Amino acid sequence: APPEPSFKPDATIPSNFSVSNLSSPMNVRLPHIELNTFNGSLTDWPEYKANFQSIIHNNASLSLVAKFHYLRTTLTGPPLALVKELPLTDSNYTIAWNSLLQRYDIKRMLGANLVNNLLNFPPTKHETRADLSKFLSIFSECSASLKSLEIPDLADFIIFQLGIKCLPPGSAKAFKRSRNQD
């Protein structure tokens, strides 16, 4: 028979017991966290940025050189080309991170990408639960992401994105520049 538990409901609590002892950090070995990679896809930027910032960028126990190393190892394609020539130094981490922010963290560009994702969603051929669920998932994700960008006058922004699709590429680019929306 298993031994009786030693807990007794009428036992007294030791005088040195503290609730704060229960909330103190414990040395627990967590599973390895796989960092997201980023290849320049605007669709992937918000998740990559949030993941990298929470695990690496805001981690005070990491040196800037270590952060830069992690940054380089998570980039591929155009984003890597943007920072790979910078020597691995403390000061260059800030330069590299800011370069990525300047290139990919542009609210209007991210918003335009989300609107295009919605507009380019292929029409469902069948009214199956799976097709409707997939559309609803994409629609909800894009809608929530658009709202989170906090673009001023979102309705005007969406109408602009709809209208710009009707212009040839050269005219669209000139029109965006004239409206400071490039």
C-alpha cells in the first residue's frame, strides 16, 4: 500500500513560511526555443519582429554582439544582405536592427500587404466548411493585423489601396509618391 500523505489539514504553518517563497524564480530547464527566420516577406515581418524582440532584443542578459550574432543567424535573402557586411560589433548591432526597422517596419507598406492578401485570396470553388474556415481565418488575421498597425483613417487607407490597384505600375508608384505612401 502507498504511504499515507504527510499533509494534515489541522497542521500549523511554519513561522518562516512565506508566499513570496512560492513565486521566486526556479531553475527550470525549458525546451530549446527555435527562433523564427526572416527572408524579407512582409507577411512574416510582424511575427518575426515580435519573436526576435521578446527572445533576443529585449534580453538584458545578452551582449550586443550576441544579439547581432542571433540576428544574423535568423536572416536570409535580402534582409541578410542588408546587414551581412557589417562587422560583428556592439555598435553594429544597433545599426543592423535599425536598418531592418527602416526597411520592413513601415506601417503603410505592411498595411498594403495585408489588404493585398485579402484582395488576392482565391475565390472558394465550393462552400465547404474547410474553405469557409480558411477564408475566415485569413480574413480575421488580416483584419486584426490591420487594426494593430493603428493606421490613421484606416478606411481612407483601404480605399486608396483598392484604387491604386487599377493603375499601371509606373503610375501607381508616382501616385503613391505624390501622396507620400511609398
